[in-house]
Amino acid sequence: MPQAANPLRGILLVVAATLLFAGADTLGKYLSLLYAASLVLAVRYSVNLALVTLVMAPRHGLALVRTHRTALVILRGLCLALASIFMLMALKVMPVAETVAIIYVTPVLVMLTAATLLGEKVSPLGWVAAAIGFAGVLLIARPGSGLDPFGVALALLNAVLATGYHVLTRVLARTETTMALLFHTALVGALVFIGLTLALGSETLPTAFDIGLMVALGTLATAGHLMFTSAYREAPASTLAPVNYMHIAFATILGWLVFQQLPDALGFAGMALIAAAGLLAAWQASR
């Protein structure tokens, strides 16, 4: 007999997932300062692929690899792989909190893209959310903020690619299973970054300790995604959307604890505006 949905359990799963994501972001920043991003991500996605296969293959068998629109599934995986490397490159030159906050403009971009490509209607409130979100980005990345302009551009590129990833997820959800999408995302990422690492090489070989940290990065990211997926079986998206912004709070705390970096007052205001914009976009979607 299937277990009844439990909204509180769903909320707790998202809180745990966002904490793991913030931990992965912080580890990613530390490792990106020491090693090539392609090497870090090759280990991260290889761990992701191994864990997804070990956890899901015994239960799902060949259904794990079966797809109906393979080209779009691969394109989705490439969007996330490129978003991952831009994120790591941004973290190398940017504080964790501001980088994570900027990428949370993605829900607003998804709303606008879905309106353009999928014919979904954007209400006046949705346009207000978009304006608020972009105002938040401008506050964070304003002249005089001390942030690296190239890092800001990389974070925005991450948001654009993540938007493509999420829109493709909505399109593919009609024909593909969640488990197959998880597997192929990990597979594409592993192949891309192993190939890049072999082609480009690495000037610095990681120590055993740092290899352990790369494995931990992959484990945190994979566990977070599995928790996130499980949460949406327990509660509707409208209930869980506000909880996603705990990611920004956890990233701020961990960035301060590990790197002694905190946003200034206007940076915090910009982060609050981005969170408010995302919540408005989620509320419109729920309606």
C-alpha cells in the first residue's frame, strides 16, 4: 500500500536538500581555487552516475536507460553540464552567497521562457516578479559592490542554462521517467567532464584528501537531488517553493563560516528581492 503524502516531510526534505546543495557549493568554491573545474566536475558527475546507478538500477532495471526523446534528453543534460562549469567558475571569483542568490533568478526566467516557448500565460503579477528579480540582481552586482563582473556574467550564464534545463524538464516530463532523466543527466555530465579532463589535462594532481572532498561534493549533490525529487511526492510545488530559498540562507552562513565572506547591506537587499521575485513567480504558477 503506497505511503500517504506528508507535506511536513516534504518541507523537511527540501530543507535538508538545500543544506546539502549549499554544502556542495561551498566545497565547489574551495576545490575550484585549487584544481581545474573540469577535473572537479568529472569526479562529481562520476560519483553522481555511480550512486544513481547503484540506487536505481536494482529497482528499475532497463527502464533507467530507456528514453523516448533521446536528443532532447541529451540536450537537457548538456544544459546542466554547462551550467555546472559556469557555476564553479563563478564561485572561483565570487562569494558563495551572492553567486547562489544570482542563480535564483532562474524561476523568473523559467516563467518568461515558458510563456514564450510553451505558450503559458504571464499575469501582470508575473511581470512584476520579473522586474523585482532583475532589480535584485542589479543591487547585488551594482558598481561598487566589489564583485568580479566576469563572475557575475558567469552566474547569469548559469541561470540562463538552468532555465533551459528546467524548461526541457517540463517538456520531457510528459514522456520520460524521473529516474531516466536523473540517470542521463549524470551520464552526460560524466562523459563531458571526463572527456574535457582527458583533453585538457590538469596542472595539479589532487591529493587523497582533496579527492575525498570531490567525492563528498558528488555525494552531497546527488543526495540533495534525490531528496528534492522525493519531496515533491509529499507536497505540492506551491508549498515547497518558498522553502527552496533556504539555499540562499545556508549559502550565506557557510560562505561566512568557511571564507569569512558576507554580503553588504545592499547585497542582502538584492538577495531578498530575488527571493521575493521567485516566490511571486511560484505563487502565480500555483494559481
